[in-house]
Amino acid sequence: MPTTQRCSECDARIASTADVEFVEWETADIDALSFKAPKIMYLAACTNCEAAIGGGVAAGK
């Protein structure tokens, strides 16, 4: 049986990928974040309140 998580900001149920918005951006245009090698970063956010749930590096270039 799958476990349902709750958003810590709004207490909304996060039971599937439909409950999470995935945002990605490239760091090539942001000098402070590029670390001398462009990367693609991502952020997972609650679709109800847009609070950040997690994120990281999706790929390097």
C-alpha cells in the first residue's frame, strides 16, 4: 500500500506526480550557480501552495 505524504506548508496530500510541479532551469546563464560547468537544476514544488519539496541536479552538460 503506497504511503501518502503531506506538504509541510499547507498539509495538502501528495499522493502522485499530479500533486507535484517540477520546474527546471539551466545554470549556464547564471554565473554564480554555474560552478564553471553548466548544469540543469530542478525543483519539486507542491501544486497547492508552491512550497519547495525538494530539488537537485538533474543533469550536467
